[in-house]
Amino acid sequence: MKVLGIDEAGRGPVIGPLVVAGVMIPERKFSILRKMGIKDSKKLTPERRRFLARKIQRIARVFTVKISASDIDAMRAGGFNLNEIEKIAIRRIIMEAQPARVIIDSVDVKPSRLEDEIRAQFKDMEVKAEHGADARYYPVAAASIIAKVERDLEIEKIRKKNRKLGDIGSGYPSDPRTKSFLEGFSYDELPDFVRKSWATVKKKKEGHD
């Protein structure tokens, strides 16, 4: 049975894309993932994640959907919340992968609701959605690694391309370097890799900067 694990990286940051990743692998190969030391990406160093991502790509089918900061802003302006945006990416990956079973690190506070939504669209497929699925299921842990590595690569591209603008930090609103970077711009001057619909940044538009 081909099993697809899905996870994301970059929900919270104010800079860069949201990356949703899927890793599809036959159930009989789960033991290979276990022997490789696949685990939730948050428990691995960046170097280890990059190493494992290369190995995952050799033994499994890998899918990624990257939603840029400006696309996130446009979709939110169109009435979509972040969960709905991520669900669109999840459906795109499932549609492309066509697995027998999918396991999703749930974006919905009610995992059963997400399961019902996916089942309604993909009727002949087993669906499992859980919080913390990346810590319990090897394909989801593998997807979490791919998502994080791809997100880090995108942030590195932004850094290199916009070096003259200054240090963007990690991209998280709580990072002092990211805060300092954002403070250097008025709302209208913000680069397109900044999520202008984030509360941190919207304050600027309201004249609180």
C-alpha cells in the first residue's frame, strides 16, 4: 500500500513562503525510514535535515507546494484563512500523488473535520489526520523534513537576493533581527517577500509604526 504523509513548514513566519510537503512511500519501506533515523524535523539539526532530505528523495516520491508571501496575502484578502490556504495545498498534493492512504499532520483544531473534508473529495482513500502526526508516523516525519529543508532554501534565496536590504533574521515575528528589519520600512515600502497581512506588519498600515 502506498502511503502519503503530509506536513508543512512556515505557518507562523512573517517572511517567506508557506511550504507544504508530501512524501509517498510503500508501507513495506517504512522500516528503511526508521533505520535512516527519520523523525520530526524539529528534533534534527539543519545539517541532518538536509542529509536526510536527499536520502528521502532517493527512496520515495516527494511533492511540494510553495505559497509565497504575496499569494498568502492575496488569498487572505479574498477571504481565505491560513488553514484554508494550507488545505488547498494538501488537496493539490493528494490529487497529484493518488495514494491508497494519506496521513496528515492536522491543520484543523478538529482533526476529524479535516478527515471528513478530505474523504468527501477522495472517496476511495484511507484518511488519517492527527495533531503531532510528524512525531508518530514515518511518512509524515519525512514530509516535515522535506518541508523544512525547502522552506530554509527559500529563505536562503531571499537572503542572497536581498542582501542589500539588511539581515532578515529567521523570518519569525519574535526574532529581534526580523523585527529590526521590518522596522526599516514603512508599510508601502515592504518587500514582496513580507506577509503584509500579518498583524505585526498591519500595525504599520494603521499608523502605529
